[in-house]
Amino acid sequence: MGKLFHAVLGSGSCGNSYVFYDGETSIIIDQGYSFVQIKKKFLSLDIPMKSIEAMFITHFHPDHCHGIKTTSTKLNIPMYIPKNAMEKEPVVLERLRLPEKKIKEVELDKEIKIGKFIVKAFATHHDSGGSVGYFIENEGEKITLISDTGHTDDIMESYARESSILFLEANYDDDMLLNGSYPYKLKKRVRGKWGHLSNTQSIDFVKDSGFNGNYLYLIHLSDKNNNVDFVQNLFKDSLSSLDTNIIVCPRGKVVNVMENE
């Protein structure tokens, strides 16, 4: 492959996973699916499962880590898990019953090398302790992935600014959420500083960060409080000066824009 292959294996409350492949080595960010499901998704992309050398986890919510134990065991690969998450969520960690010999600790802003990949974690702000996003490099290609965070910060902006590819949460529309069926407590949680990013917050982040890369993936859309067509039109209008491909990712679907290039 002439350039780094990247795809969304699925995003949303039903499961989240992202793959990056340089023709030799694959890494996965999050694995919220069963092993059978993730195998089918790899098959659809024609990426060999044997190329997967590591999984990186953003946090311990099930839609991001449901399949990590089985996948690690089946493929005999390590699970890179935020050190702070293991320290702050010991009960959840115990329930997962992960094989200790497969766990590798991830410390903030510390480089981890997997083949030609260099991966660094940065803190996000979510109601799962120790949650992180990731900055990925591979022979000049730079990628930032930000999901499940109630607000953004300068560190996230700095990573996005130097990236050519940005995966960014656009979870909900304010009006849809406020006028929707969620109970008040859940609405408050989603909109809180430790919840999720709204469409408006995501648009502001792109503008404030100065991101102007090749691809902007909008991920983790709510199935009840957002809409793919609505998000596509909103971001296209709001970021009309941005010279980038804006890709809205439907809930749970494989998104591979590179097959058409």
C-alpha cells in the first residue's frame, strides 16, 4: 500500500474499533465487538488478521473493550491499556479478567513503538477513569483520535493541528438531546464535562485547533440524538473553508473511504 491504510470498523454505543495498517503491521484502537464480528470486518477490508500486532484501549466502557480479552487470546497479541484507567477503575478491570501477561501499560505522552508505528496517549475527559485518546505516527502520516470526552483542551488541539487525519467525536445535537426521550439524569450526563462532545463542540474544536488535514472522520454519533445526513450538512456548511474530506460514520458500520481512491 502506498500510504497508511485507515478505516473505521464501527463506532457508536453498539461498539467502537479503528484499524491502521501499513502493509505489514496493523494496530487496533478499541475493540468493542466480538471476535467473530471483528474477524468479518477485517475480511471485508482484505486486511490479514495475522498483521495485527497490538490493541490500544481508550477506556473501560464495554462498547470500547468488550472484545479485547478474546481477541488478545485468539491472536496472541498485547493489550495496551492506560495505566491511569487501571488505577482508577480496579473493579471494572477485575471484572474483565484480562490475562496479566498480555497487558501493557500506557503512560500519557510516552512513545510506544509497534513496527513502524509510534503511538502516544493523551488524557480525555470522560466518566470512565483514566480515559485517553491517541496520537499515531507512521512514516510521516500523523493521526489523532478523540472520542468519549465531555470537553477538549489545548493538548488535544496541538495534536490535531499537526495531524493529516482526525477522528473526532460528534455524539449529539443539543436540540435533539434536550427534546428527546432520554431521562433528565442521562441528558445531564451526556452534556456534562465528563460526557460526550456535541456537534457544536466538535465544530468549534476543529476551528480552534486549526486542523486542515486530508480526512476528518466524525465518529460515535448517537442513534437517538443525532443524524448522519444532518451532521454531514452541518459540518459541510460550518467548515466550508476547510480543505478536507469530511466523513460521517454511521453507527456500527465499516467506513473505508480509501477503497475509492
